[in-house]
Amino acid sequence: MAYEMNTWQPGASRQALLRRACLLNRLRGFFAERSVLEVDVPLLGKSSITDVNIDSIAVTIDTAKGYLQTSPEYFMKRLLADGSGDIYYLGKAFRDGEIGTRHNPEFTMLEWYRCNWDDHQLMTEVADLLNILITEEHCSPMAVTKMSYGQCFMDQMGFDPHGADIDQLRSAAVELGSSSWSDESRTNCLDLIFSLQIEPKLPSGIVIIHDYPECQCALSKISKNHKGQPISRRFEVFIDGLEVANGYLELTNIDEQVKRFEDDIQHRIQSGKSLRAIDQKFIDALHSGLPSCAGVAVGLDRVLMRALDITEIDQVLAFSWHRT
Amino acid sequence: MANYSTSEFRSGLKVMLDGDPCSILDNEFVKPGKGQAFNRVKLRNLKTARVLEKTFKSGESLEGADVMDKDMQYLYTDGDFWCFMEPDTYEQHQATEAAVGDALQWLSEQDICIVTLYNGSPLSVTPPNHVELEIVETDPGLRGDTAQGGSKPAKLVTGAVVKVPLFLDHGDVVKVDTRTGEYQGRVK
């Protein structure tokens, strides 16, 4: 989508503005009731993330380089390491190049952490919150469906994504996408198949997919599923097929974390992307000890899209990038 | 030709895909959670007119296609080729039957058409949106029937068959929308 908007007027209707305000109020009420502390962490930092597929926006502060934060994760984990207890952040995040009907480079994110919880406890809380945010008064709550990533593939594609060899994944990706997928990585092929074949067929209501492939672990712990295959303790949440949240049982092992960052940097070099150094203060915080915790990030603009049954993100934002 | 990256794909852009010129109809940006971004692109193959859906990794590029739309006047056919002329330069182009395609049934000499050139040769022909053509064959007109009274098939001088009101007769001239093939009115 690459159109210019020549109007001075907002994209969001009056109804959408009201609904957003109501949603933010309900959200703060939800966490106040559960004694989760709101924290306001920097949007502008000296470091960024190494993730291959998330590009931060670099800015210049005086003469130094800074970055608009792609998520509050590292600052929040530094607070957790310092003994903050359960915390949430409600504010903006920025990601370069993400523009489309479901993406705006600046968006509203909710992120929270629960100490001594596992991913499944947090999944329950995410579903509770989403139902409170979206469900109108006097309406019954949305159905909540939980299934593993492996089961989704078995049901829709007829094969096990954790056990499938790379050739099988590539040939499925070429058939779905185009010839350019013939030498793609395991994770990219899985993402393509998931987005084109599985996501559109997810049940309606709230759907939580858990136990992601090991190669898509990001910042989550790895453990074994009932078949003994390594899987990542990561989950994603969809509302009527739209991805709205991503959560982890957080990785606390420092050696493993540093190794993943170094792998990320190698991938960035190989794919010709701008270099992003490891955030040393985040590493120092992990050294001092991150408590065992589960965390999740929610894209609130998308939740609002589902609450209002709107398909263009432009219509839930006062002014999307195209209108600024 | 220049190369275009996925972020430059927009409706109407002409690109080469698997050796054929295509026109982009739609481009949707997709990015799974932590995954690589990609673009779901709908394209029309300009040779076959078929619509395809392809998914490219964001940042991938396709070569632009040397495709150009030009207004040209239809001159004549010798049965093998259909001859069109650029009105400003008088340059003439020979289109094959495959290139003329469905436009054939609407073409009268001197009509101004859009001829799509690919590497300088006609690839397809779009007839004028509205044409006025004489009926050469239809059931006899029924007196007393009004415009709302129903319809019957009528063959036009160029070969097209359209549905016309019952009161029209052989020799009448009708206006037709070539995009839908629908009768628009009688030309007096």
C-alpha cells in the first residue's frame, strides 16, 4: 500500500476515538485491580535490538546516535532485574518500513511481565484482558481456543513442522509463494506457510497458538514437547485471524542470550542490513539476574480494529503515517 | 528497464514475471510476528489476461516491463493482421489476432483504440468504451413494444451479438458499452 493522503482530516471516526479512550481506561483499570505497576520507560535509547527482521529507526541526538525503541522489552527487563515485580508499559513503539493495511511505523503497544508465572498462566490473563477490552456490555465473551503450532500444521498441512525437513518446507513455500522461496531458511518458509495457509483458516474469536518452532524462539526459553522435540515457549494471539500479541516464557540464561544476539548479528551482516550492537546494559542486567517471568506484547491498534470491525489500521489511528 | 522493489509495487506498474509482462493489480504488506516481511501481490499476465497471486520477500525486485499504452486509430485488416496507426506520427503497427482478441467484435475502421505495446509490438487492444454499430441481423421488430418490454439478441455489423429491446430492427444503429457488452440506447 503506497498511497498519499492529501487530507488534513483524521482517519479515525469520532466513534473510533471514543472507543480507543474507553479501551485505554479499561486496560489501566484491569492492571490496577491486579496490582501490576505501570512503568514509563524511554522511547529514545542509545541502543537498539539485534533482531534480523525488526528494523529500528536511527536518529541523531546532538551529535550522538540514538534509536526509537521497537519495544520497551530491554528497559522493562532491566527494571525486573532490579526487583520491580510485575510491571506493564502502555505507549508507543516504532518499527521502520512497516507500512500496510495492518501496519503503521508508529503504533501503540501494551507490554507486561508477570514474575514467577509460566507462559500458560499468562495466556489465560491475555485472553481475559482481550475479552474485557473488546466485549461490549451485555454481550457474551469471545470463545478462546488454544492449540499448539505443531497441531495447526498437522490439521491444515498434514505434516509436523518441527520434524519436516527443509526440502519439504521449501517446496511447500515455492508452491504458495513464488520461485524465489527455493533457497529460503526454515523459519522464513514456516512463516510463509503459516501466514498464507494457516492464519486465514484459524477459528473465530481469540486463538492462542503456543510452542513455536525452536528456530523462532526470539527471547523465549526452549523446552521439549510431548514428542521430545525442542520447541520454543513462545505464543501468539489472534483475534478472528488477526495477529495481536506475542508472548514468551522469558529466557533468563545469559550465555544462551548472548549467543542468540551474536547469531542475529551474523544474520544481519549476511543479509546486508545495518549493524546493531548488543545492548550492553541489558546484558549487565541479565548478569545480575532476571527473575523467572513470562511477558507479552499486544498491538493495541489491532485490538481496536477488531473491536470496531475495521480492516484498515488507518481508520483506528487519529493520523496514520500517510496522513501526517 | 529499471528494476522495481516490492515497496515500489503499485497498481498499474508493469513488470516482468517468468518471462511475461504483467500489470500489478494489488500489493499487500504482510509481516508475521517476528518473521521476515513479505508482499502478497496480485498481477495480471498481459499476454494471457490471467490474474495471478504471488508472494515475494520484501525488498525483492522485478524487472520493469517495456509496456506502453497508446491511443491509435484502427485502419483495416487483411485477415491476418489488424493495422493501427498512431495519429500524431502516422506510424503503423500490425496486431495479430491473438493481440486483438475480444476487441475484434467491436472494431470499426477509424475507431480510436488503446493499443498496448510490449517491446514495441502490439500486445493487446482495448476498444473504445462506447461504440455505435448497426444491427445486421435480428428477429423482426414487434410493433407496440416499449423499451421495458423485454429483449432479444441482435447481431451487429462487426460480429458482436448483444441483447436489444424488442422494438429494434435490422438497420437500426445502437450504442453499446464494450466493457460489459450491454446495450446503452438507440442512435437516431
